[in-house]
Amino acid sequence: MGATPAEPSQAPLMVDLIISLDGCASAEGWPGWWGLEGPEYLAWLDQESAKNYTFLLGANTYRLMYGMSAQAAANRSGFSEEEGASLTGLSAVPKIVFSSSLQSPLDWPNSTLVTGDAVDAVRELKRKGTGPLSTLGSISLARSLLVAGLVDRFRLVVFPVITGATGRERIFDGYPDVRLDMVQSRTFDGRLQLLEYVPTVLTGPPGTGQP
């Protein structure tokens, strides 16, 4: 069994995802956070926002999140007060957007466009040690960074819902085999489960003898 651990870095990269129990990133017709956000979870999100992450995202996530942030800022949406504050707050944080279709300058404040290869660009960011990095949604980007061995932490917040009929964006489709070594776990509001791991990409199942 071969394995690819993350490369050492002064700019650690976290893949950060929220998922349903059956591994979906969203579900048609459901509210944000599946309607299950609570005070402990929201307080933790506020604490995380103070860690000065630079967020990495692809074009589709950029379009979606920028649109939602603009709607929240203009009070033209059905977002809860907590959702609105979270979305509008994203305007103030640094974001790197990987896209060959978008054009610079980007409209969302504090957004930098990178048109070249995302894996090469993130590898250089980690080499320079520019501070902690985190993905923002962007499932395919997160997958490619994991396969490249650039991800230092893989963090999930699991929401206790099964979205078998309405689930969208199945997160783990197309993933390689990955060993996950847990470094942290926590329960929010008696129902949400945070799971944080160090990931190691495998070239085959344990015991197969593959190089």
C-alpha cells in the first residue's frame, strides 16, 4: 500500500466542508445549514473567522457565494440574521479564485484571480508560507488539492440529516482512497458533529501490496 502524506508547509491548508450524514453538500429546498445551526455552532464559526484564513475557491463557488453575499448585504433575501452576517463578512476576508473563465478585476472585495493551474498555485502559496489556507466549498478544487498531497487537515461538520431524495453535490464521488487520522472531534448543540483529520492519500486498499 502506497501513501501520499501532505507536504510540510508554513501555510497549512484545510479542506473544510459541511455535509449531510449521507455525504451531500446541499439539498434542494432545504434552508442553509439544513436549518440546524445552533448557538454553539454559530459561536464557533465566529471564533474560526478570527483565524485569518485565506479562502480558496473555484469559479462556480465564487459566483454563488458572491451573489449570496451581495443579496445579504442588500437585505434582499430570506437569509436568517446569522446567515446574513456570515455571508456579508466574507467580503472582508482574502479570497483566491481559480478560474480560466472569470476576468480580473473581480467584483467581490478582497478577491484575487488566478488563471493558471490551481495545484501549482497552491503549492507555491504553501511554499511561501503566507498564512493558513482553507477551501470554501469548491468540491472539485478540494478533491484535486487532496489528490496532490497538499491538504494538511480535512475537516467536516456533519449535520444529522439524510437527503436521499433531495441531496445535491455528493462530496466524495471521484475521491481516491484516503486514510484519515483523527486529531479533533466535538459536538455542537447536541446534534452537529465536528470531525477533523490528517489525511493520507492511498494508492490502494490496505493489504493489496500495491506500490
